[in-house]
Amino acid sequence: MTKDHEYSPIEKLDLQASKKLLKIPGVSEIFRSSDNKFISFLAEWCPNCDYEANNLKEYHSLFKSHLNFFLIMLFSTNEMNLIFKNKYGLEMNTIQGELDVKNERLNTQTQFFNFRTNVNDDRKWGVPLHIIKLNINEIYIIKGESLNEEVVSLVQKTL
């Protein structure tokens, strides 16, 4: 069974949403340095994350010397997350998300869910989701699958 794509344009993140983003476990540690970053929230069981993994691998190949890449894997075990990463050759820093199970009730109690609510992301699980931090105060969000040409253009014009 295949699933329709959930493409989403790049949006600039406002200051209030940025503060909520930093409350997600692991994110504030990622943001401590001033480096440019590409953070992807994925789940190994998510069909749209499967689609997006190939784009993410391409972004990493194109921009790994300019951006620090991080995966935050949600809603599954470290073992399953490692299988997913290896399947797509995603050689980037990985953080286990708040939940290691797919549980709808528990999901609504996470900081990730609170952040998504703040940015009007009403998808049930909210993955894939990407955060791109360029320069000191430019933070962007993609609430779904990325549009390759948009991401490449944004990063290239900022570098």
C-alpha cells in the first residue's frame, strides 16, 4: 500500500514558536552552537518519512560541509530507528525522541506535540517535520515532505 505525498512549503518560524521548539528534548542542546543546522523529525514506520529519507540523504550529501544534520527519531525503538537509518544510508547524528512507542494518547502529552500545535500542524503524528536554522536568527520549518528545489535554493542563497 502506498500513501500520498504530504509536500509542504518552507515557512519562517516566529520567535514564540522558536521558544516552543527549544522545549523539545534534545533540541536546545542542538541549538547551543551557532552553526547552521538541519533537524529532521522522522518515524521509521511512516510512509512519508520513507519518501523523505531519500531527499534528506541528498541534502546531507550536498550541504554536509555547511550544515550540521540531526535526526530525531520518534515513536519507535532505537533498534528500529537504526534499521531505518541504515536502509537509507542516513549517516548523521541521531537523537531518540520523547516516545519510543506509537501511542496516540502519549503523543498528545509531548513537547513535540505542543510545538506542532503552536505552529498549526494538525497532522496526527506530525512526521516528517524539518527545522532549518541558518545564520543566527533565521529558523525555518517544513511541516511534511520537503520540496527539493525550495530547500536547495534556500540553503544556497544563504551560504
